[in-house]
Amino acid sequence: MEPDEIRSRIQAREIVLGEGVVLEDGVTIAGPNGPAERVVLGDHVFIGANSKFRTPVLEIGDYTQLHNHTLGNGYRPLRIGHNGWFGQNCILNATDEMTIGNNVGVGAASQLWTHIAFGDTLQGCRWDSTKPMVIGDDVWFVGHCIVSPITAASRAMALVGSVVTRDMEENRVYAGSPAKDVTDKVGPQFAPVSVEERVRRLCDRRATFLAANPDVAPEEIGVAADGAVVERGATMFDVVRRTYTKRRTAAEVRFMRYLLPRAKFIPVTP
């Protein structure tokens, strides 16, 4: 899409657009009551058809995808990191501030809420509150999840249909309504993987990618482990730091698209 076409769908006092942004038909972005203060869409952000955002600040990191009929609304900033994936018909409510980390997955028809409000407080209704929501890196709400204003530590996971009302601990798995910790039954989301194994896996994926894309030169895609070069390349992908040296080359973008969503790296400036 051309930048002017993208900007025509955004009402904001400040707009920052990365490369390769796609807003499908019916997408609109604005503030809750007029123009937003700031909208930042990173490189290769995708927002699906008929999605609506109405928050004062909207920031979305590189390669994040929000599929059709996503609704993001509220009176506080909504910030989403890199490599996110949000299925269709999700609700992201930022009545209070919502901060979502890198590599977060939110399955279709999930709802993330930062408030509870409806009952008549003059008549004594006790249920009227807002609270920030903080979602750490690599958190996964598998699908059809409803989430109260909680803090979810990195690598936490909620299985399909979970109703999450309490904070989630790091690399623990939850299920049910209300969601309870079932990690001892099903195991954590992430198991330990040695550095050597991570290097082997990425090198295998690089080799498969290069075989399928003969126009990409091997020296365009490199592999490292905590700074130590394994395969030298213009764009280095580090399996320990989980970073890549962002140069915006065509080969880099193609390799990132090939890796996602099953391998994720965060950009750093060369």
C-alpha cells in the first residue's frame, strides 16, 4: 500500500509508518473522541479488514498481524510489541493502559479487558474499577480466551476457552473458568533447549530457505550465538539474544516471513 493511502485511514496528530504496512479494506484508526495523539505502525504490520482502533495512542511493532474485525478501544495507550499475532474478532480494551510485549499470540475471538463497569454505584454496586494490563513476551492466549486486567509474566499460556482472572506466572499454563494452573499436568509452554540445538535448528531452517529461494545469496543471511558468528551474513540472526540486525533488505524480509510464527527475532540497529 502507498503511504498516502494508509494515512488516509488514520486520524492522528502524529503518524509514524514503517515499511510494508498493510491496512485492509474498512480499517480505521483514530482517538476515542477525535484524532489520536500518536499512531506508530512498524515495518510489515498487517491489520485485517474492518478492524477499528479508537485509543489516544496506538503503537504496534514490526511484523505484528491483527486479523479481521479486531477492535481496539479505550481512553489510555494501547501498545503492542514485535511479531504479535491476533486472530479475527479480538477485543483489546484500553480503558486503562494496555501493554503487550513481543512475540505474543492471541487466538481468535479472545477478549482482553482493563475495566469492569456497569452496575449502579449510587445504589451500592461494588464492581466498578479499572487497572492496567501488562502482557509479557511470548505469552499465548490460545483462543476464545477472556482476560481480566492482569499481569501475565513472559511465556505464560492460557489454553482455549480460558477465563483468566488472576496474574499468570512465568512459563506456566492455565486452563478453565476461572483459569487454574495446569502446568503440572500438561507441562510448560517452553522446555529448555541448548544453545547448540538452537543453532542447529536455525541453520537447518536457513538451509531449507536458501534451497527454496536460490536467488538469495547465502551471505545475505547469517547465524550467531550470543555474538559469536556461526554463519556470516549481512543480516545476523542471534539465537541466544533473539535479535536480528535490521537492514530492511529484501532477503531479510523474506527470511523473517519464512521464520514466523515458529521462530521469532527482535530487531536491533546494526
